[in-house]
Amino acid sequence: MNSHPHICVVGSSMHDQITRAARLPNAGETLVGSSYVTGFGGKGSNQAVMAARLGAQVTMVVKLGNDAIGKETAQHYAEEKIHTEFVFFDDQRSSGVAPIWVDENTGQNRILVVPGANQALTADEVRLATAALQSAHVVVCQMEIPMECNLEAFRKAKEVPSVLTILNPAPSGPVPDEILRLTDLLAPNESEAAALTGFPVSNLTEAERAARALQARGARTVLITLGANGALAVTADDEVIHVAAPVVKAVDTTGAGDCFIGCLAYFMAAGFGLRIAMEKACVIASHSVTAPGTQSSFPRRIELDPMLFA
């Protein structure tokens, strides 16, 4: 096993603005919420923080607004021991924000993302991080930054065959076939898999069909996260893996998918096989939904059973 996993995340930063209420409002309806908090988020940053909390050496490639939120976010990365050499700042756009509404009875959420400076990251800036991309065990991308940045990250990463590329195609949107061909592990959730394939994904059989359809477009291994039903993967060797999630009382599901991806990247970078990495990631992601918030719900290694790392 690799005791010093190195992960490079090319992705987004968002400043979460979280409102909790007894239920979510209907269209045109005003409700009184029970609480409001802010926190650090964004799919890329969430995944980077989760991997770092497990003990990975993480490099973040991201663009922030040159504003108070951006400065606070850069300091937050440093406090989480994330390498910040490739944290860029934009003078024209604000830092990204993500207002989140949470139903405190069910834990379900609705999110509105305003990308801001995330959309100003360029392929040239990603190229500056080539050494970090090519020395990583795992490179992770999502879809809250321009697609050309993801493409450049994976092109550079795959110049070194041993680097594993993981694409989390979230939020939903068009995914070029070229990036699928550069992706070792494609990891959508069920709604994203449905959007990418046009097939419903409501059970394991449908998830497997969607995974195979994405493989036909060029992805090697496809892993679909299924919420409380765990995760299903179809590997490049045609193995079907289903991992169940522990049964827990969900308080807040915000960020659970990012928690899973960050954990999966860590365990695969550490040398665990896909099935074991999925099992461990499901355990930790299930743990995260029992606490409120996004990164605030992500556990640190010291809080987890040491056997998860054996």
C-alpha cells in the first residue's frame, strides 16, 4: 500500500450559504427558516478537503475571486494542508457561491450555484500545474469549471500512464467523448447517469445498463453512486460491483457525493482495489450525512475507525 497518496484536484470552489427549514418552499411561497450558516464548498474543494482529511497530499487547481471570500478560501486550503501553489485569483469575477436549502426533516436539499471566478479558470493555468498532475496517483475533475480545463488536466495526466483519472460529471451537462476516453473512472450519481444516457436509473439493473452505455462512449470503468442504495460499478474488465451503504438516519445529505468521491480518490491512491475503496467510501459518506453542513460534516481521519485504513 502507498502510505503517501498524492491527489491533484482540478475543480471549483463555492461559498455555501445554507438555510434550513421544516420543509422546502413551493414556487412563489415564502417560509420562515430555522437557521442560516455559511461554509466552504464547491465540488472540487469538497473532494480535495475530504481526501486531505484522510491523509492524502492534495494539490488544488482552482480560481477564486479577488475578494473577501476568495482570501478566506485560500486560507482555508492552507489550514486543511492543501497545496495552494495553483490557486489563482480573478479581479473581474466574484468567488463562486452556492445558496443551499435543506429540509431538516428529510435531509434533502436544493442548491443554486453561481460559478463566478470558477468559470474564468483557463487551460493555460491548468497547464502550469503539469508537474503536480503528472506526479499524482489520482487526478480528479468535475464540471463546475470550463470543460477545456478538465480536458487539459486529463491530457497532461494521461501522458503518465500510471496516473488514474476520475471524472465526477456534476453538475449535469454535456460530456465530450474525448474526456470520456481520457477517464479511467467515471463517477456520476443516478440523476447524472440518467441525464448522460437518456435511460432511467432507479434500480441496480438500470444503473448497470447506464454504466455500459457510458462505457460504449469511451469511459473505462463507470461507477454510479446510488444514495442510500450504495454504489454500482462496471469495470473495464466487465466486472459488476455493487456495494451497499450502511443504514443511517440522514440529517443532511449535502456534500455526501463529494465526500464519497474524495474518499474513493484517497483509497485508490493509497493502493486499495476498487471494491474495497467503494466499501470504505460508502462507510465514510454515510457517516457524513448524520451531521449538518457540507465540509463541516466531513470526518477527519482521527474520528474514524482505524480499521478503515488497514
